[in-house]
Amino acid sequence: MRRVWNPLQWPSRLAIRYITVAVAILFLLANYELWQDSQFWDGQTRPQIPVGNHPIRKLMVEAKAHHDSMLAKQSHSLESAAAAYRTRRGRHPPPGFDLWFKGAEEANVIVVEDFFDRIYKDLTPFWALNASDIKRRANSWHHVVRVRNGTARGDGDITGLVPWLQLWTALVEEMARFLPDVDMPINYMDESRLLVPHDQIAKLVQKEGEDRQMVAVENATTKYPGLSSVDSASPDLYDPKWYGPGEPYWNLFVRTCGPDTPAHGVQQVTDWSGPAKFPKNYRPNYAYKGYIQNFTASSDACLQPHLRQLHGTFIEPISLSSTEELIPLFGGSKLPQNNEILIPGAMYLDKSEFYSGGKSHGSSWARKKTGVVWRGEASGGRAKEHNWHHFHRQRLVQMLNATEISHIEDSGVRANSFDLPNPEIYPSARLHDGNLGSWIRQFTDTGFVHTCGPEECPFYIDTFSKKNHLPMKKQYEYKFLPDVDGNSFSARFRGFLRSTSLPLKATVYAEWHDDRLTPWVHFVPFDNTFQDLYPVLDYFSDNSEAGDAAARFIAQQGQDWSEKVLRREDMRLYVWRLLLEWARVCDEDRQRLAFVEDLHGEGSF
């Protein structure tokens, strides 16, 4: 029986020793760098007792070591990039890889093969489908970015719709002359739509692994037949079975969870009348002493069945039109178990100040207000009188409302939407002993700019007061910028990262950039229960000690890094590479389509 080549096979014992030593050295270097960095520790305020006693300190040091180890893998030549590809992917790069790498060099793009893992997670199951079927279904979708003869165009009726198709088409046009003919069907909904059950995806992934091969150099080809035959056939729209609003979204989602996950088989709650429920004495495996250690796991609802009644996406999304069939569809975000193919969100391509703050990225750290600011709509799902207190944005706003907190402290009765943190997990005088409300009162400026009208939502009248809109550039005057999901991902995250303030992030959504951002180095993660939000803010808001210096360090690291890996050029190179791969997946001769010129000394440039 032929043995399938596995790029992730367990290394030899000697290799393990080398890896262990290398990781240890990187850990020590990261620790030393953080300790010596003048932005992290001012020489005159460096404490005599290391702040390593706080869990966040340990998480920052480990994260910095991980980030440095990733950067050590950077490819500086076509040959090293192609070799890294073959090692990690188990096949040759797609045709056009040499021109893609040249484009990366010209745009000063940091090429680390790990940064593109998302592409292969998304495309792997499609390799197990019939290429002709994929091609026809992609061609006939409602909204499609098409590349023909080196030119991109957007097809589909966009009357009354946001300009996502135009924004994505403009991005693809920037590299279209280097692409084969290809169709990129677009999901125009906020919400992701593909929920293929776990057992089906597992079979497709297994088949892809069995079929994967490193084609012999002499058998490789770079020739695509084009899509003229598909265009002339004008295939009918493929219309799978769709689930609509009558189906609880969680009950569809949970079928995507593996049999070994806590959420497997757990159905949606039916009684929303009581307060939002949080796990007792919650110490998840993805956290270290109450603080997020594995951000990917913290975003995975399959590991957290309690999120079915703590996040609007799972309670009642604004729109529901989902299928359990794997069809070609691209979108800006998705739940980790959704099956769309991720591209940069269209709002990240929009140059308006609404999402980015424009050219202003904020003042220096020393001139900022030591406080939290948040503005937004009461989005995230279809909240109603009996269930609104289970929604994530409503929970955030109430948690940062001093009047609400003081009432809890005075009465001893918890709020319907949240509970105070466990003092055994988060021991802090500022969080307990009746001190939280007074601190939040002078520390936060948060609220909804829009909920819904009093006729539609009378239950909000006595709970949420309307706040004036605050432009992003004004929000950058504050040190701390919490960011949570809306109807899907939050489009402000890139702007927050590019600012001089400190982004704090909780999400259940995956995005294109996840593999190139490191929590605790570029932003601060917090849990989707928000139970750790107060403790995180408590640590970072101490002006006289190391917490404030640590916050300044992460804010600066995040801004510097985002200007290297989240530019438009980086988004263009990501989509360029994705479409090279996608064109190959859609071709009947995909197993032979390969870039191999580096293996016999010939390239396209």
C-alpha cells in the first residue's frame, strides 16, 4: 500500500532535541528583550520584584518567543519559499508561484509559510470534490469576481447593496494579469452560510490526504485550459437545500463539532427568561490562571457550549440562510467550523474614516486618557425582550456601566446579563470589596449609538441611553479599545491595530489575518464570557507600575507589526496566492498543475 507523504509527520529524536533547544533559547531571548526594552520597562520605574508574578507577564514572554520563532522562518528567496511550501503542504506550489513571490519582494511583504495556513485549511476539503462541479457552481453564483484574460470584473445585481463586490473586484484587478481564468463567488451576507457536518468534512479531508501527491517534475504542467467552455455553457445556479429562520442556528452549528468536543450533541436552550448563565468556577483549558493562553481555542464555540446562550450569533442571527452542503463561497469572516473560503473583509479595503480613523492613528501613549472607550450599535443578532440580556454587545455595555455595577455591589443581586469575576481566580482589591463601580465610573466612556426604535424595542428604554457617535480618531485618544463581534466580525479591528492605542479582542469569528497576529504581542485577548475583562483592564491600567508599561509595549508592537503585515499590499498578496490555489483546485488536471522551475533552474523571471 502506497504511503502518503505527510509534511507534518513526527520528527526524529535528534530533530526534537534541536527544536527543544531552539525554543528554549527563543524563550530566554524574548524574556530578556521584554525586560530590557525601554518601552516595556522605564529604567527609573523598573520594579525591584519582577512583574513575572502576574500571569499576563508569563503569557507575554511566551507569546513573544512564539512570534520570534515564526519570524525566524521567513523566506528571503524563491527557492527557500518553494521549499518551505513543499515541506508544509506536501505538494508543489501552484503555477505562477514565482511571479507571486516576485510581487511579494517588490511590495516588501514578509513571507512566512505559516502566515498562509488559513488558505489550506479552507481549501483542503474542496480538493476531494469533483473539479468540474466546483467550477460550474462557482461560475453560476449570484455575485462573482471573475478573472478572464488577465482582467477582473464583478458580476451580479448589487442594487441597494453595500459595495463589497466593487471593493473585492478592485483588489483582484491589482493582480489579475498574473492569474489564470478563475471565478470567486462571494457571500454577500454578514453571516457565514456553510455548515457542513463534522463527519462529512472529516471524510473529505481524509480523501484529500490520500490523494495528495508530489507530482514528478517531468509530469508537471503550468497550462490552464481557461473557462470559455464553462462561460459558453451558462450553467444554471446550483441551489442546495437552505435552512431558514425557523431553524435554531446553534442546532445547525453544533453538527459541525467533533464527537470529542464538549458541545457535540448539545441542543439550544428553550427558556431565555432567566439570567445569562456562566460556567461555575470557570477555568478553561485554553486559559492560564484565568487569562487567555490559546486564542484559537477561546474562539471555538465547540469547546464552549455555554456560548450558545451568550453570543447573538448562536441565539438568533439577523439573517439565516445556511446549507450543510460544501459549495464554493468566499467571505470576509466565518466561525471556525464554517466552510467559506476567507478573504480580507471588504471593509478593510474601504479607505473611509468610519472604519479606519483615516490618517490619524492617535497621539503618543503618554498623552492618552487612561480609560476605555467603546461605541457601536446593538447588533450581533435579533434581540428580543425575553432574550436580549444573553447577547454579547449588550453584556459588554452593561459591564462597563458604573450605575449597573454599583447597584450590584449595593444590592448583592447579580445582573441578568453578566456576573462579577470570581475573586478566587482574580484577586484584586479594585475588582472586589465594593470598589468596582467607582473605578468604572471614572474609567469608561461606552455606550450604544443606536439600538432600535422605542416602538420596536421598548424594553431598552430604561436600560440603555443613547450615546453620541464618536469618530475613530477621537476613540484613539483613549488607551484601551475593546473590540467584540457584531453580526459577524468587527470591521474596526484593523484600525485599532494600526492605532497607538491598545486593542482588546474577544471573538468567535476567524479572519484571513489570524495566522500572522500573535495575542499578547500585538493585541490583548479576552474571553467571550467577558469574565476576564475587568482583571485585564485592572492589570494594564496601573499608571505607576509595570502594567501600564506592558500595555504601551503591546500597543506599539501591534501598530508596528500591522504596518508590515496588514497593509493593502499584504491583503493583495494573500488573495493573489489564494486565487492561484483556487484556480488549481477548480481544474480537472489539478494534480499535475505545479510550479517546479526552481527544481531544474528555470523560472518565469
